[in-house]
Amino acid sequence: MEQAMEMMASADEVLFPNYGKRDLAFVRGEGAYVYDRDDRRFLDFTAGIAVCNLGHAHPGLASVIAEQAKTLLHTSNLFLIEGQVALANKLVRLVSAGTPYRAMFVNSGTEANEGALKLARRYQFVSGQPQKTRVIGLPNGFHGRTMGALSVTANAKYREGMAPLVPGLETATSYEAVIDAIDDTVAACIVEVIQGEAGVRPVDREFLQRLAARLRETGGLLIVDEVQTGVGRTGTFFGFEQFGIEPDIVTMAKGLGNGIPTGAILAKAEIASAFTPGMHGSTFGGNPFAMAVANYVVDTVSNPAFLAHVRRMGAQVRRILAETYEDVTGLGLMWGFDVPDAQAWRQAAVDRGLLVTVCGPKRIRVVPPLVIDDSHVALFEDVISSIERMS
Ligand SMILES: Cc1ncc(COP(=O)(O)O)c(C=O)c1O
């Protein structure tokens, strides 16, 4: 305990204060559990913020990592990386059965979105539509922290003091205003199908379909940010599959690397061709190490039996939450719910060995590893019953 206190005091002296105070630190994990220095066990319903979909210290993944570390970590994109070809083959088939797509690999969700914003503009430019430069994000959307991604992220809290943001990259004040704003100057709209950071809020299916139709009319592109909803999180490989829309560009990260930083941009082939040699790139993006991991993750998660398991576990988590809480929203293993005081609720959960994320003053999000089983769900239910008995 003393060692942990010293570590926290030292953190204040040497780290940026941007993440606020952290009162917990973990030294190891196993499956859906993480352990602190005193070997206290916590059921991890944060999964590193929807990242560790296969859980912690997954044996199959650990041997892929060890093998790749002994073979080749990095070469750069000066050379063809076989793992990129293998992974792209899988992802382009998963994103669409009929339409040809291409893939490019990056290192994070923000970076995938930044690339997608550039690609949308560049595609319009090479298609003889240079006036189409605007990209519009939805109210309450979250797409990351770089200047471009931040410019299409609505939350004022993240933008304060960062102006001027990128001209032409905008957010609208209501869903209808997004549709109304689409004209011949719009290169693309960027959406999440479930707004994770905003409290796990699915976007209305009918609205998304109208948005897609309006973009088709004007030649604007639909960018679907699957950074949080992708890689099985919603019970299908991509979240958009459940919303009846066909994206022009898809961005991915988080679960793709299960904790190894990696991301991807998928785009219809014609759109991807706008990134002619030299127009975009990344030193680390898609390196052999990240690709070995992501290939293993995608092979595992895209298995229909795995996805059926996610839906089954998700239905149980939803049932448990809906018995006690209001406004339970989400899909698969991604749920948000209302509590009277989110910080107090989170602390009560921590005291009972459960980790959750707070995503609003009265809102909790649970995004457990997708490999949870009945025993984890039973423990989750016990913790919830215990919190409710105390309140
Ligand atoms: C939907 C969405 N897009 C983008 C991002 C940014 O991803 P990263 O933190 O990997 O840059 C996040 C992160 O929470 C996200 O949820």
C-alpha cells in the first residue's frame, strides 16, 4: 500500500496532469481480471476502454507476441509487410461481401480518423469536386484528440482553448441540422453508430439511413467511426452491420490490437485510390508486430460462434442492468446506464472489486472483455445487488 502511495505522489511530480488523479494501478491481468500490487483482484468491465476484447494475458495471443518478437518487429512501409496483406484480405471481406474495399494501417483511433478526413477531402479533389471540403460530425460524437479529429468532435470540454480548429471540419447542433447542412460543399459526414463516449447512445437507425441517402444524393462520403464499436464489440464484427447502412470509409482501432496500438482505415477501392503514393503514411502503421497481433485477434473475433457468444453474454448483462437501472442503452457487450451519482457508483463498484468507466455525471459504461463467461456475469450481478442493498 505504502509503495502504491509513493508511486502516486511521484506520478504527480513527473507526469502531465491531463488524466487527473488515478487511484488504482495494476500489475498483471488474466482473462477478465486485473490485479494490483497487493494482489487484489478486480473484474475488469472497462477492458482498457473497449480494447482488450480477448481479455488479459490471453495465452494464444501471448505466444503470437513472443514468436513475433523473436522474428521481426518492424521494417517500415518502405517494404511490403505480409501481415498487412493477410489482414487486409480479412477486413475487406468482413466490411462488405460485394463491394471492393482497400485497407491502410495506422496506430490509433484518432490517427485512423485523421486519415479518413484527409482521404475524404483528397477523394473529392481528385474527382473534380475541389469545393467539397467540409466534413460534419454529429452532436455528442467523439472522434479523437488531434486537431482534425477534435474539429469533428462535439464535446466543448475537449475543445476549450484549442481554437482555431481546422476550417471546414464542423459539428452540428442537432441530427436534423447535419442533414440540412449537406450541400455541394460537403466532402463527408463522420458518425459513430453507437456514441460510446457520450454514454453508449445508439444513433437512430432511420436517421443514419436518411443521412446516408442524402450523402449519396450530393456525392458526399459516409465515414463510420468503428473505433469503439468494431471488432465484435456490438455482437457483429462491425457495429454498422446492425444499422442498415453501407459506409464509404470505416475507421478502426481499440480492439483490433487488444492493447498493442494499431488501427485501420478501410475505404471503397475507388476512394482509397485517391491516396496516391506519398499522399499519406505512417512509420509504425501496420508493422509486422502489430499485424501478427491483429491477424490473430480478427481470426478469433470474426468466428460466428465467438460473435454469438458476445450477443449471448450481452443479453445477460443488459437484463441485469435493466432490472435495476434506467436508460440502459447499447448493443452486444457495450452498455450505458443511469445512476444517481456516477463517481459514487464507480467507487462503490471498486470497493466490491468491479471496474467500470464513468461517462457522464450520472452515467456508467460497461465494456467488458468479449470473452467473459457466465461466472463473470454472475459476479457482476452480485456486485450490482450489493451496491443496491447499500443504497
Ligand atoms: C469512437 C471513437 N473514435 C476515436 C477514438 C480515439 O481513439 P484513440 O484514443 O485510439 O486515438 C475513440 C476513443 O475513445 C473513440 O471511442
